[in-house]
Amino acid sequence: MHYALTGAGKRVRPVLTLAVAELFGVRSEPVLDLACAVEMVHACSLVLDDLPAMDDAALRRGRPTVHRAFGESVALLAALGLLNRAYALVAEAAHRLSLRRYTAEDVVHHLAAAIGSDGLIGGQALDLLARPEEMDLDVLEYIHSHKTGALFMAAGELGAMAADARRRDLEVIARYAKNLGLAFQIADDLLDVLGTPEVTGKDTGKDESKVTFVRLLGVPGAQALAGELLGFAVDSLAPLGRKADPLRELAMFVQHRSR
Amino acid sequence: MHYALTGAGKRVRPVLTLAVAELFGVRSEPVLDLACAVEMVHACSLVLDDLPAMDDAALRRGRPTVHRAFGESVALLAALGLLNRAYALVAEAAHRLSLRRYTAEDVVHHLAAAIGSDGLIGGQALDLLARPEEMDLDVLEYIHSHKTGALFMAAGELGAMAADARRRDLEVIARYAKNLGLAFQIADDLLDVLGTPEVTGKDTGKDESKVTFVRLLGVPGAQALAGELLGFAVDSLAPLGRKADPLRELAMFVQHRSR
């Protein structure tokens, strides 16, 4: 669990949780716990994605994947343990925050929705089961708005809820985060083509025939789509004014990454 | 997820949750949800246990295991989905119950403790990593009081918390359930020896050399230990008087099963 969590990742999701809570004026230990829980869920999904039954990847974040380092059965237990610990942390953090607008159940519910069969798991299932010839832009967007977008959305929402943000502000953050997440995934596809394992710290796994945004749209098309999504993300922040500037910078970071 | 949940299991864990809540006077939909969540966690653990990297089992509850029926990657996602849904259900149920003595966080915490590295996952990890020559009765008891006992304990505790039982009654139930769980596991080992796949609905997997209670103690020794644990379980119910009779009957069911 520790190895899976402490690779040289970018921590974009927990940074998003922290940045959102802070723009609404809250910076505290329970918020940090929520951010860690989000990263644990992400780490869990990476451990599973890398398994032989999935992408069969040897490298992740510049190191052997968890199952290559510790064996498959330990990797499975570590993934399960990470998800489990994430929920314990979220429930505890929500309790300690004792919010006015949101119950602990609201917080857990938003995380569970992001992970479940209408979120990360659903996206991953379709990714595994869809035949390459069925993969058009709509299907690919569905897959990645669930595989990646949903957890980005929850990362933002948890930050907003931790700060007792108003419901309408929560929706603003959700819209921003979902578009940011999808753009981030496209940037990832671009890096798989334009980067090298030395830079990205991962290999592409066994599935060379995987359908990606770059494959469907070409490099310039994928860059344009990422730019468009980041535009949507930033536009949706307008109601929050200048205090949302850190989120605009985060979008710039993803944009920069996509080039 | 549905296939994994709807095999011909005995539902001992959710029955325990329901029976405990009912003996404290509560029978309601949120309690049923808690019971279902416990069974989901159990189903999740079975799906993972059966995988090629674990026990590599072909049969479970009289049908092909989930990965044999749907492939390994779908089995992984289903297991993750079951655990995730369990937490969503537990948080929602705890919220709806709005208890006096326990917070939603207490309820989630008890479940997470049962599953985590000091519970089911810890027991399973030691089971995988311990060398056969290290396996004495203490190690085996540690493994199974965590692999099986911990979730039995949580099943009972969730039922007690759902009924707003006093802390001291919660402890009574925890002691009962933990011993019941360990006895249940020994009964399982006995059935693996005395039963046939037609009766038990499962095969023993690839690991014929697996150290079990029966292997360490022989059939009569294992039966005696199960009987002793069930005695502890039933004795611990004394403070609850006659209203705990359904739990005594559940112990009888496990005892009967062990013969």
C-alpha cells in the first residue's frame, strides 16, 4: 500500500481537493485526509489497471508496478486495502469537519458515485469490453469521463464540501473538475505518443492497439480537444471570480502538459 | 456483481446482522441494507480469493467462480464494485438510522477495521505469505480470526449499532461473533475434508498442501476446537438473557455444520 502510494506521481487529484477547499477558505487536517483518500482511490485503480489481467504493465511512475515488485496476490490485497482505508479516512474526516450543509453520508456518497459502476469502474469495464471497431469519439469520451473525469470531479467536490461551500458552488467545481479530468486524460494519451518511458515513468503495456484520443483525432486534433475542454473548465469558474485563480493555474498546468 | 452476490450461499453474516438488530428490538430497511453490505464485502473477498493469483478456484457455491464465468478483469472490477457499493450502503443506512449512541463514522469505522490490514486483508496477507512450516495453531488462529472472525464481528457489531445497543452490549456481541466466525471457519475446513464438491459447491483450488485446522489437529481435534469456540460464543451471551436465543440457535447451526 505504501509503495503504491509513494511513487513519483503528480498528485493532481489531491492538489485539486486542497486547492478547492482553500479557495473557499478552509485549510485543515481533515481536508488533507480527504485529499489523501482521493489519492488512495487513484493508487488503488492504478494497481488494478497494471495487473496482468488488465494492462499488464511493468513500469509505473518510474518503478516496477506493484505486482511486479510484490507479486500479484499482494497487489490485489494492497489495492483492496487502499480503497478500504480511503473510506475509513473519508468517514472520519467528514465526521471531524461536522459541516452545516453536508452530512458524512453526502461526502461518502459523492466518493462512492465516482468510483462505482457509474464512475471509474463503469468506465474501466467499458474500456475492457468495447471492441476496437466500436470505439468512436463518443464511446471514448464516455469511457474517460468515467475512468478519469469522475474521480477528478469527486476530488473537487470533496474539497468544496469540506469547506461547506454552497450547493451552487459545488456544481461549479464539479463542472470544472470533470472537464479538467478529461483534458488531463487526453494529455496523458498525448504523452504516451510524444513522451518516452524515461519521461513518463511508465510503459504502455501489452495493448499496442488501444484506441486513444490521439489515435482517433491525431496529435493536433487531440491537442485541440484538450484545449477546448480546458476552456470549458476555466469558463465555468467565472461565478467564483478571482479567488478561483489557483484552479485556472491548475488548468494551465494540464494545458502545458498536453503540449 | 450480481452473479457474485446471488450464488447459493448460506448468508450467515447478514443473518447475524439481522438477528442481532432484532434481538435489540430493531427490524427496518436500513438494517437490511447494512446486512446486504456485509454480504457484499464477503462476496468481494470470495471473488478475490478465487482468482488465479490466489486460490485459483474453478467452483464456488456450485457454479463457476466469477473469473471463470466472466474473465479475470471483470472479476476484479466486480470485486472492487462490491466493496465500493457496500460503503455507499453503510453510509446511507447509518445516516437514515440517525442513532443516538453511534455516529455514521462509528459504523463505517467498524466495517473498515474488519476489512483492513488489521482484519480480513491482514489475515489473507499472512495466509498467503506464511510458509507452511511456520504454520502452527497460533498462526492459523491469527489468520482465521482475521480472515473470517473480523467480518463476523463487524456483522454482529453493525446489527448492534443499528439498534443503538449500549456499548457493553456491543462488546458482548463482538465477543460472540468473533468466536462464532472462527468456529465457522473450522467447520469449513472440516467440510472440505468430509464433504464433496457436490455438497459444498466448491473445489479446494490448486493448493492441496494448504495448512488447515484439520491438518494440524485432525478431524476429532478440529471438531473439539470448534465446539469449544462455540461454547465461548454462547457463554458470552449470558448478560443478554433469553432474548439472545436466536444467536444460540445460530451457534447450534454452525455446530451442526461442523459434524
